[in-house]
Amino acid sequence: MHFSALFIYTVFTVSTACAFVIQENYDFQVELGDGKLSALQLANKYGYRTELFEIETNDGYILELHRITGSGSTMYDKSLPPVLLMHGLLASSADWLMIGPGNALAYELSDMGYDVWLGNARGNRYSRRHKYLSTNEVEFWEFSWHEIGIIDLPAIIDHILEATRKHKLHYIGHSQGTTAFFVMGSLLPDYNEKILLMQALTPVAYMEHMSSPLLKKFVKHLGTIATIIELFGLGEFKPVPNILIDLASWICPGSKPNNLCVNALFLLTGSNPEQIDPLMIPILLGHIPAGSSTKQILHFGQEVLSGRFCQFDYGTRRNLIIYGQEKPPDYNLTNIVAPIILHYGRNDHLAHVENVERLARQLPNLMESHLIDMPLFNHMDFLIAKDAKKLLYTQIVDNIEQFNRYNWVRWIKPMR
Ligand SMILES: *[C@@H]1O[C@H](CO)[C@@H](O)[C@H](O)[C@H]1NC(C)=O
């Protein structure tokens, strides 16, 4: 078996076996079974009203777009701008719901009266249909976050603005949800006009300082496109063989909260044991990995190696044909004129502080750079930390409120 099987999906899938951690004091209002529900079932379970839309992109993908319209008898406030939340790599709309009512960002926004929309990128569990292609065909998986940025996001944004008859919306992205936004903002500058404020949670554009030991090992082997295709093909990014899942229940007994699987997850995303509620591990692993193409992952790997934020590298010969130049073109960050706030963590293995700060220096309309006030805050903490609400969500919601109230008055001057 190739080393690839030991790559990140091992971490995730192996960890599914860590499923039964019993705990007396819950930090979150969640239940073990939450990992088995779909995003919409989850929201409904906790009393939120939802809507489901299916959007067809101009290249034939059918994306599920989820909406939370309020809870109980309260409806969202039509005078407020809609808010779009976009998930990260191998993730889905459920990201924004996992830690339950009273904590999760989507519920917080809904409780404040916002019309909350949750996107799903092509290839994730809610967006696996296509007008002509099936997921068994390699062509279905011929995309990276480049296509998510230039096709899916515009389709989602246009749908929301049309449905709500608004001109602009608030955008919040996690990880790849920020990468795709930067792609859109640089290649389709008109879309910047449709964004009131973009808030980036663990912003990913430059990646050369990526410090996950596991991923570093992987990236070292990325060498040539030939190796890549030999190892993976360019289809769906496949979870590990079942045998490893069986092994996992033996390696990672659920009775031990500090088992190997939990540590493997930390190895990947950064470790912050104080902030993790053991009950969240099985719930998290019920929703992640939610599916992606191999090409998405390779594209990130290329960024680590090249230190550039640029389009997919097909190798010199194919680059010449596709781009008319030997190297893939950079995404021009100067074009991203939407107002942006970056939220980042000191212990984020995937969005390293130095890389976020490099990005920050190049964004023309950066409003604020918010380094989370906790030394060990990591990549997943943005979604599942016990104190995510206190350290982050309160501020995100406050930024939105301030922005709506004063719009350009308070924000008249970008940071530079
Ligand atoms: C990037 O975009 C800016 C603004 O549109 C433009 O002035 C600049 O020449 C572009 N840079 C490159 C390298 O294309």
C-alpha cells in the first residue's frame, strides 16, 4: 500500500473509531447522534427552520445551498443583509452547526436575526451531482478550489442575492472557504462589489510555512505531476480502506480521550487539548471528511512547495498549452477590493501566522487583522473550540453589526 494511505484521511477515518467517549460535563449542547445527521436535519433537530436550494452551475454541477431562516416562531429580519458561510476542505455546511445551539456560528447569527446561508462546494457530500457526469467518472473530479472560486461561489452568491433581492451580502469563510474567495475576488473583480464584508477564518492563500508534520512528509513526495498521477489519479480523494477502520477501534479505544486518533488529528491541525470537548470528536468525524477531489489537495500541496498563490501547475508542457506560459499565473491579490477582516491563530499548522501576515500585507482593503488571543488556537478551533464563541464568534457578529450600522463611516480607513 502506498504511503498515501497514511496521509490525512488515515487521520480522519481512523479516528471514526474513537467514537464512544463518555463525558459527564458537556461544554456544548450536542449529542453523540449529531454526527449521524445531515446538516439540515441537525438544524431542524435544534429547532431551526431551514430551506434547501439546488443550484446548477454553468458547468453542470448541482450544488446544495442550505438556509436557516429562523427558529421557533421567529423569522429572520428582512432588513438585514444575508450572511453566507463557506466551509473548508473536506468539509460541508455542517461545519457551522456542529457545536450546537448557543455556540455554533450559524445559530448565533440566526438568533441575531440574520438570514443565514450555508454553501456546499462541488464534490462534497451535498454537492455530488452533475447534469451529465457521475461521481464514478474521473471527469467529475476535474476541479480544484480554483473552480470552486470562479464558478461555485459566484453561482451561490448570485442565487442568494436574487432570492433575497439584495445587492450585497456578508461572507464568512473557513480555510478553503477563504482560498476560494480570494480566487473569485482576484479573477472576477466585479464580485467584490457584492460583498459587504468578508471575514476570513484561518485564511489560506500562501502556504510555504505550513507546519503540519504529517502534511510536510506528504508534500515532500509531491515532486512531479507524474508521481502524483501515478499515486492518486485525478479522481475523488478516497477515504482509507476498511481494514484500517477496523484496526482503528483497536488502536484508539474510545474509553481513552487521549488516544492515538485524537493525537493524530492534533498532528494534522495543531494541538490545543484544553479546548477540545471529547464529545466533539465523534460528531466532527461524522461530518468530516465530506468529500473532495484529489486535485484540490494537490493544488494546496503545490502552494506549500512553490510559496506562491497561483493556478494549478500541470507541468511545463501542459502549462504552455493551458496558460500560454511555463509557470501557472499568480492570483492577483490587488484585485480583491472587498473589505476584509482576517482571523487567525498562533498554533494553526495549515494557516501559519507568517503566511497570513504575508497575505495581509497584500490585500488592498484589509480592515483588521485579528490574531486570536490564545497561544494554542489551531485550525479546527475556529469551528469546535470550547471558547470559539467567546474568543471569535462574538467579535465576528460584532464586526457585522458595526459594519451594517456605520458602514463606511467606522471603516473609512483601511489599515494602511
Ligand atoms: C494586478 O492588478 C492590479 C490592479 O488591477 C494591476 O494594476 C496590476 O498590474 C496587476 N498585476 C499583475 C502582475 O498583473
